[in-house]
Amino acid sequence: KRLNDEREAAEIALEAIREASTSVHREFAPALNRKVNEITSRITAGRYTDLQVTRELEILATAPETGRRVEAGVLSGGTIDQLYFALRIAASDLVSGGSKLPLFLDDSFVQYDRRRIENVMRYLLEEAKDRQIILFTCHGREREVADALGGVYNYLVID
């Protein structure tokens, strides 16, 4: 009897969690999708503008070459990194209620080519006007691009 009561209680709790999850997703998903699309459009120079984030936080993208919706995993490593970078920033901004939390980035752009670095650094330099961004990297590309873009930043070498 005790085990049956516990099982019934667990089933009721599970159903309540499912309902809450559906409600949160229904309210959160449109804002998350809008923000991910906005950031992705900026860091891909408009190449990817039609994305959808699933309940499982997987990203579906409309491939510009074919117009077909594809899973992010079939795209290049650099593009995947861009999409999930946008997802992390968008989720952070939404969860914080619009507060611009500091960003801590640790070699986040390893798979980026020069064009991607330029796009993301342009985005980060703009974001740095409203939030603190700490970027750790063992590469000089980010600094070179920030300088070329006329970025204002503090640079520290940590040995």
C-alpha cells in the first residue's frame, strides 16, 4: 500500500513537471528563438536568419544554399559553434530578465575562420558597451581583429 501511494504521488509529480515544462517552453521558446535569430544574424553577417531552438535545445537552421531546414549538427564546426554561442548568450539574457550579465568566454572561437572572428568580435565590441566581457584566449587573432575594428578594450597577459 505504501509503495503504491508513493508511486501514485510520483506519477502526479511527474505530470505536474511535464505541464510546467510545457508551459515554460510555450512562454520562453518564442523569445528565445527571436533572440537566437537576432544574435546569429549579426555574427553570421545575415547568412543564418531562420533558426528554431527545439525543446531539447537543439538548433534547426534553414540552409541558405537549399532553403531546407537542417539540424545544426550537419553544418560546419565553425557554424555549429556560432549557433550555440548565440543560444548561450540568448538564454543568458532571457534568464537574467534582460540584465546584461558579464560574459566569460574561454577560447570560444577556436573553430572560427577570419570572417567569423571579425563578425563575432564586432558583436562583442558592441555588447561590451553594455556589459563586461572577459575573453580568455591563447590566440592573437581576436586582438588583431579588435584592433582592426577600432575596439576599445583592456588587454592582460597572464603567464
